[in-house]
Amino acid sequence: MWLLLITALLAPHLGSAGRNMWLIKERVQRSRELRLEKHLWENWKALPAEGKGDWVVPKEGLFPQPLDHFNRRNNGTFQQRYWVNAGLWEQQRGPVFLFIGGEGALTPYSVLAGEHVDLARKYRALLVSLEHRYYGASINPDGLSDQNIQLLSSQQALADLATFHEFIKQQYALTRNNRWICFGGSYPGSLSAWFRLKFPHLVFAAVASSAPVRAQLDFTGYNEEYMDGMELPCVDNSHRNVLEQLRSTEVKPFGVGVRQWYYQTCGEFGYYQTCEDKGCPFSRWLTLRSQVNICAQVFGIDPGSVQAGVNFTNDYYGADHPASSRIIFVNDGTTLRDPSEVTSQESAPRMYVANLARVCPPIH
């Protein structure tokens, strides 16, 4: 009886970490969109009148992507969304700049604004972007079921990028002279580094901004890092409502994918925002146990296996010592940082910067 009473008293607190995490991600995503809108408008105003006609509406498209790249007996596919901006491209030798989508819907701004677009203008690059599988519009109607969501992983996402590479290569008759450079920030920043790591024959170089390449079960310190200066509205943080939202299999082609991202944290990354340290701005009831227990309550994933998934991710990709080259990790303090990102010269050898500098300058 006492156990039931304590559980009832604590329940409203146990869901708030996940809810606040989604609010932070949504706020960060919206902030990024507003910055891109402003960046695009300022660039447009700065152009001479005769140059404004060179701006083109990016092409939005869908192409069939295998549901499971690692099971040849599964012939299922889904339609994956992408954008292309060829208005700046010099076809003969211009590089291809790939912007990688993450845990939310992608927009046309992914090929219209940002540092990578500024660099594309300078180096006459073809701009392409790919929405992450199972987020935004890149998902089948039944994709969020307990069975089908199991095909959501960073490994499948990297294989998606490889397939997309071949698709774009054929669509635009690319040659070896058209070198690929990929870009991403936060989780897509990790994907950018990992794409270069796992497919070095496809990607000449990668830019990984604020990339949490080391999976971490307990993300202590994340809240302080991201909550500094960020105002969030009061929300309903009841444990019951959080579980209801996470169990919903309704596909929404916009915003942050709540169910999808929590599944990835349970299976691969951890990244749980706990409040067991003195500086945390949220409830001290936000323990690691309460977060991993949600994996069992929603997805049937044994809480004891979450750490094993984190360990596998770090072993598979190399954590903050990836065995690769021509990757630049951008952590200059101008963007929100993840505590697990590569920050030291020991973790990111000088060759990562020096080799990429032959192609384009660092992004700031």
C-alpha cells in the first residue's frame, strides 16, 4: 500500500524530464528555423537587383527507401523526403553539400540558408538534404507501431544516406569530380561524422557541429547547458500523460518526433536528462531509474539492456575517438553544446581540421 501511495505521489514528477526534453528540442528547432529565416532574408536584401533572379525554389521530392537495409528478405519500402537546390551548382567540378536531417521534420531551409549554403555559394556546390527516416513525412502510416519502429536506428539512417548518395548521383549524372561533404548539427552532427567514418568512399569530408558522438546513459549537466537563457512555458508533466503521448502511434509530419526519439534513446544513446545533481533546474525526482523504466513501460525494452545499447553504440562508432579523418568538429561556443561532444584536441586530432581546410574553411 505504501509503495502504491509513493508511486502515486511521485508520478507527476517522473514524466517531466521527457516532456521538458521534447520542449527543449522543439524550442531549439524553432530557434534554428527563425535564425535560418533571418539569415535567408538578410542575404536576399544584400544581393544586387540583378542577382535576385538567381535564387530558385528548391526541389522537394520523395524516393523509395528500403525499410531494412540489413535483411534482404524484407522487400518493404518507405518514401523518404529530400530537397535539392541546384541554383548555385557548377556541374563540372562543383562539390555536393549534403545536409543531414535529425529527430524532427526537415524543411526547405535546409538547402536555402545556413553556413553550408554560404559555403555552397562560394564553392559552387549542389545542395541536397535528406530527412531522417521515421521523422517528418519520411515514414509509412504504420511506421510507429511497436513492431515497425524497431527499424529506426542510426545504422539504418546511415544506410539511407548511402542509398540517397547513389540516387542523387544518378539523378544529376555526378562524377568523381563532384566530391561530397556532409553537414549536421547535434544528433545529425554525429550522423555526419559517422557517415564519413563508415562510408569514407562516398564522403570526402564531414562537418559535425555540436555532435554528441559519445553515447551516455546519464546526461547529467545537459539541463544546465541547454536551459541557460531558455524560457519554457508551464506544461502538464503528469507521468500518465507522458506515457500516453509516447505510446501514440499517430504519425505527425511536423515538429519533433517524440515517440521516435525516445525509442532511439532506449535502444542506442541514453542521453537521459536526470536531476540528481544540485544545479539541475527541474525536479530532483528525475532519476535515471525513472527514465529507463519508461523504456519498459512504452516499448517493452528491459531497462537493464539500455546500458548495453549505449556501450554498443560507443564501440561501433568509436565514441569521442572515431577512427577516421577529414572530420571537423565545430564546438566554438556560438551554438548550444551537448556535454558529450568532442571538445579536446586529444579527442579530435589536428588532422581532422587540417585535411578539411583544403576544401573549405571551418564553419563559425
